[in-house]
Amino acid sequence: MSAVASVGVVMRFRDSAATLPAVLDALFAQSRRPDLLIGVDTGSRDGSRALLERRGARIIDWTQPYHVSRVLNAGIAACPTDLVLVLSAHSVLSDPGTVARYVSAMDDPTCAGVSARPPGFEHFPERIDWAVACARGLTYCSCFSNSLGMLRRNRWERIPFDERLAVAAEDYTWALEQLRANQHVAMPTEPYRYLNRERPPHAARLRAVLAVGRRFGLPMRWLGVRASLLGVFVAAVRVAATLGISRTARDNFAKHCAHLWGWCTWRWCDPFAAPR
């Protein structure tokens, strides 16, 4: 498929002018450049639109209340390529061969999607199918990311991102639905950077992921309370050792605290409640 497959990129953005130059430079430095770039503008006022248009992007205006699954589905529907790379406006593909390797992974007709493995992540093997998911269980950063993931469009046509979801767990849900349909997803080790300076809502995200796993009948294999308590302690020591100067140490401390709270409260999260 790699010799003839067309590759499109869908990027949702809002006031992303600070990060888009680096993201677009890395994208167009890829040895396999995209054939089409779709930008979904969810309300930018800082010149982000112009940055994408100068790179030849086709812009879609999203004027409804933001809902991640609906925005993604609208962008992919407007991108009629064989393969679609869903890339965040703050995700930098650090290696120029990443897209080419993504496309190569999609040569396997049972591969529904591929996304980069987070640094140091070894919970799942690089090839994940339903048997692997059942054996290993679901965890944070498990099997697919719509921040830098490529999907097969005809698989998305059969199973789009679930618009019933009230929380941001659409990528996990989509991937698990594909696995149940006898497909697999790939998670190769690829270098990338996130430029988003906003602290992600770790606790809410974790609750959503664990609730999705519960819905699919998968065991929970996250670090758990004991490991989180240890993480909080270690992070607190590091914060104290740097006198609170290190942003990374403070962020890690906050992340472990949020994960601990998320783990303790995940049973009260329903990702399929009425969307906002």
C-alpha cells in the first residue's frame, strides 16, 4: 500500500500560532510529505489560520460548541485520502522518517491505525490486537493517540469517533472498537515533542480511560494507588531538592497527585454520558 496510498493530515487548532511553525516545519520536512492538509479552525483569533493557509491547508470552520469526536469526524470526512494522520497543533514529529514508517506499518491490511509509543512505555508490544488488550489490560497511554496517530480512512468510515462520548477518550474507544473487529493497531517507538504548555487534566483523562476499559470488559493495569503514592513521595522529594525551582519536578508532582485522585475516583466517571 505504501507505494500508492495517499496521505492526508487533519489538524484541529485554536490560537496555536506559537506552536504551529515548529509543527508545520517538522511535518513538511518528512520524507513522505502529506498529499493534503486539512485544518479545522475551532475559533482562532491569533493568525493560526494564515499560518496553515500559507502551507496550502484547506480550512474548515467549526462554529458549534467544541466536542472532540465531532470535530475529528468533520475533519476526516473532508480528507478523502487512503490514510489520515491526525496531528495536534502542538505535536512535533522529530524524525523526518516517521510518516514514511507509519505508512509502511499500514501495509498490513489488518492495521487500522498507528501512533508513536510514549517514551519509556513498555506495557504493550508494538503490535496490539484484541487478545493482547485482554491479556495486558488497559492503562494510561495505551494503544492509540489522536495527537499524532495515523488511521486507515476506510476503517474510520466503518467506525468513526464516537460522538456519544462526553469526555476525551475517543482515541482509546476507537482503537478498542477496531481491535474487537479483528484489526490491530501499531505503536512503534518514534521521537516526538509536545509543545503545549498547558497542564493536561490528568485525573479526568485517567478516569475516562479506565471507564472506557471497564465498558469494554478489560482489566485495569494502571500503576494503582500504591505506585502512585510512591510517585507522589518521590516527586515531592525532587521538588524539595530543587527548592521548587524545577518546572519539571513540580509538574511531575502534580501529575502523580492527579493520577492518584483519578485512580481513586474512576468508578464515578461515565464517558458515555450526554455530551456537553
